[in-house]
Amino acid sequence: MPKHKYLLPALPHRYFSSTEGLNTAGKKPLTGGDPHGEGMAFLAASRKYFEKAAAILGLSQDAIETLSHPRVVFKFTFPFRDDNGDYHTIHGYRAQHTHHKLPCKGGIRMDEAVDLQETIALSMLMTWKCAVLDVPYAGGKGGIRVNPRKLTTAEKERVIRAYTAELVSFRAIGPGIDVPAPDMGTGPQEMAWIADTYQLLERENINARGVVTGKPVEVGGINGRTEATGLGVYYGVKHLMDRIGDFPHLKMSPGLNKNKTVVIQGFGNVGYYSAKYFSQDATIIAIIEYDGVVSNKDGLDIERLKQWRDEHGTICGFPGGETTNIKDIDMKNNDPLGMECDILIPAAKELVINKSNMQQIKAKVIGEAANGPLTFEADEYLSNKGVVIVPDLFLNAGGVCVSYFEWLKNLNHVRWGRMTRRLDGQRGQAIIDALTGGGLPISAETQKLITVGASEKDFAHSALADSMVDALDQIIGNALEYKIDLRTAAMTAAVGKVNRVMRLSGNVFAQQHF
């Protein structure tokens, strides 16, 4: 084993900090304090969903015991000195829920409330998410307990590189071990830093770029990854609306159209792209953010709203709608999540629909674009009321689906379409020439469709749509057969797949039989 596996000074010294000259007075706060179990409620809810599916499937106690706990957890701290010279201790986490398939897969989030329990819960969710879409990964998740909005770009880079170096020293990540991706507070730039740091420490690994997905295209990313999660939310809900006749109690007409009203909570990456694609077919009547709500009963112009947010740092004050500041809202009686609409898309943080506001919800369909936006209690209450809840483990899996395509691209060392696009276009042109030569009129739009070969983005979007449609058909089939809600149907499908793999593989140490 190369010595650098354990000798971190292989990294330039600027990525680490010493405690010399420790200065704690007046330093900027980067975290919400030491971890104190903020994620316990989320972990408990995640286990309840699993246990409900396990009971329906009749899983053995051995299998339930194994899948209730993470296979591996990395919990560590590392020193960090900010640009002002102040010293901080940063908490880092990486959880791998199972090793029934490898590599593991899951994002890295930067947030001041990140803790061990939340990270474990999200890794469990990733196992089910990968299984329900038949993506051949196990679940993983990572977190850095720091507020990224309080870091300069240089500070953020040092934190990300130090976190990566710690994980590499533990052999916790790698193209065949565990492949991170963006999550809340991280994006393509952070993934580029991770890839560069890993490649620095693993120079002989020809597949090193496959250590992380969600990278910029220039450093091995894939066209179509940026919008993948939001686009997947759109594909999933659109197909549900095509099959809404399977839920006659909703009394909704089939199809996604301008008569369908949509409210979206969150306007980050997932919220924005969800809104962008939904606005093509439906009417977005409100966007809810942490500081305010912008609404327009005739529909919001999403691109203009994004431009306003990018210029002003907030959606508040957007001239194309009516703004209500969060501080002016009586959340107890008038939570904006309870606005009258057909479809509600929570696309921000977990547990936003809970005991305090669940009775206010009026939407007929809830699409969980965020991870775990409903508490277990709220989910049970709304499901019993007849609300159709499209679960997160399916609906926001577009990111991991396209991440899988990026990973394959990195392992194959060639972009999708490079070997076929021109040849497909030439064959299409030959077909057009033969048809038009025989007097058959063909529209310009159809000619373009036939004569232009598929690009990398075309491959990614098409394969994502196919994956979402196939998975939802499986879920609805389960729901109708067993007379259960969509979340339980998705969980039983996912848990059943994972259990079958574990049963066939066995356990070399425990000689378990699941």
C-alpha cells in the first residue's frame, strides 16, 4: 500500500492549519455549535418508513437488524484557520449504509446543522433511492458542519480539500468504494476540488475522475447533471398526472397543463429547475423561500424571477408577483405551504411539513423534491386524508440517476454520443433523402429530429425520463396491488431489491441468511 495513504502532508501545507497563535476572541461563527443530535428525529422517521416496508415484505429479523444500521460511519474533526487567522474545529462525516453493492453513492452537504444522525438517515435514503431506480449503487452520504455562506471562496476550498484528504486517508472514497456528489451547500466547483485533491493523492488511478460526480463538464462532468434532480421531479410528477386516473378520489383531469396550479418551496438548484420545467406545462402560482413568498395567481415568470434573485440575492421584491415577507406571516395559522394549489413541491429542507402545519395543507398532490420534507406523522395524516405523496426516494433521484451516467462516462473515458452522433445523423439524412425523393413531405422539425444525432445531454435527459417513468410504473403497480400509499410502495420495492441481493450474496462473517 502506498505510504501516502496515511501521510497527509502529501497535500500542500496551506490546506491544513496549526493551533499556533490560537485566536478565539471575536472570530466569525461558522457553525451552530458542537453537534447535539439535531438529526435524531429525521433518523427515527427514516427507520419507521423502513420498518413499515419490512413488515409488509415479511423480512427476517436478521435483515431488519442489518438494514436498520449503517455499515460504516466516518466521524472526524479537522483544524481550519480562516482568512482572518482565526482557528476553528470542523466536524466531518461520511456514512455508508450498506455494501450490498459497490460503490456507495450520495451527496456531501455543507450546513451548520449537519450531524451524525442526519448523515446516517440520508445514507439510508440513498440506498432505497438507488434501488428504486435500479441504479447499481449502495447508499452513502457526507456532511461538513459549517455554514458555507460564511466562508470566502478560498476558505471553502481549504475546507473541502481538507475534508477530502481525511476521507482518502481512511480509504473512504474512490471510484469503486464511495462516490460523492453535490448536496445542500455544495455544487460543481466543490466537486472539482474533491476530484483534484483525490487525483493528487491517487496519481496512478486511471479512473480517478470517477471519484465524484456533479463535476463541471470541463473536468469530467456530464451535460445534463446540473438540472437532473429538478428535471427528474418534473418527469416524475408529469407521468403521475398522465396516470392520475389510477387515483380517482382526487377527481383531477389527466395530464399536466396550465389549469394545474403548482406551489414550490425553495428556489435553489432543485427548486429552480423544477419550477423551470413545470412552468412549461403548468402554472406556478407561488415560490416560497426562507425570507419570503412571491405569488401570482396568473403564473410567475420563472426565468425573470431567477434573474431578479441572482441580481438582488433574494426573490423578495420581484415586480412580477406579490411579495410577503416571512416575518410578516402568521405561520401557526397561515403557513404558505398551506396555499390552495393542485401540486405542492417542497424542494428545500427536511421535516418542513409536520405536526404544526399538516392540517393546513390543501394540495392534492405533494411531490417530495427535498429529502424527507414530511415527518412520519404528517405523512400518515395526509395519506389518510387522500393526498397523493410522491416520495423523495423516487422523485428526487434524478441527480443520482444522471450521476450514474457521469460515472460510467468517467470509467469509459469517452463522452456519451462521441462515437455515434455524426453516424446517426448521416443515416437519418439518408432516410430523409429516400423518403422525400419518393414524394413524401416531411416537416423541417421532423427532419431535424431524424438527422441530428443525440448529444450527451440528449442521452442524459432521455435515459433519465425512461428511468423515472419505469420506476413510477413499478411503484404505482405495487400501490394498486397491495392497496398501499406510494411511499410504502416505493419502499417495499426498494427494500425487496436490496434484501434479495443480500440474500443471494450472503455474509462471509456472520453466515447470515436473509
